Amino acid sequence: MTVTDIVLVLFIVALLAYAIYDEFIMPRRNGETLLTIPLLRRGRVDAFIFAGLVMILIYNNVMNHGAILTTWLLCALALMAVYLFWIRTPKILFKNRGFFFANVWIEYNRIKEMNLSEDGVLVMQLEQRRLLIRVKNIDDLEKIYKLMVNIQ
């Protein structure tokens, strides 16, 4: 196994661990999930660039008669990229004491101000940070509002 194969295995394991955490562990952390809202995807160009680079590496490895293991690892990396960038949907999970946004736990008492922009983006001002929450369905903003009113 070459250094390249070891690095590929490490990346695949890291991406797989992230996918398992995002899909199965995070919804069970910090209590019961009250509301799950799908968000708009960001970084489409980055996803295409990454997938294109992996495809170039696969093509290059096959044409240069590289190791079969490296080709399979690159294919596994490509499958992980397809899952993470195109199949998986980003979401915000609301719990009793806070919410998960971009896999980060934020308690409700950290919210200093909430606004809704003209284009339907919910803006939450924290102590030193501003969250821009772009929901996939505009009607979900009303669900978030009702939940926040009930919790506060």
C-alpha cells in the first residue's frame, strides 16, 4: 500500500465518519428533535470541481496502468463525493434547548436578534457571528417562527 493509498483511505474514512455523524448521530444528540428543516445547498461549483478532479485522477490512473487498489479507492472517494454533494441535503435541527446549524450546536439564549431578509433568508445574530439560514421551502420559515415563539 503506497502513501497515496493511505491518504485516500484516510479521506474516505473521514468522509464516511462525517456522513454517519450527520445522518445518525447528530439527530440523537441534545434531546429530541422538534423540527427538521431542509436547507438550500451551497457550493455547487466546488462540488463539480472536486468531482471533476477525482474523475481526472481515475482516468489518469487507469491510462497509466496504476494500481488497482488506487483506482478502487478513487472510485470510493467519488461515490462519497456524490453522496455528500448531491444526495445528502443540508438541514437545520431544532431541539428543546438549541439547534444544530452546519453541524454546530447553538443554544437559543445565544440569539441576540432575528430578522427576515427580502429574499427569504432568516438572519440570526449571535454574540459575534451572523447566521444566514436559507431554507429550501419558504413555508418552513413560518414553522421556525412558530417553534421559536413556543420555546421562548
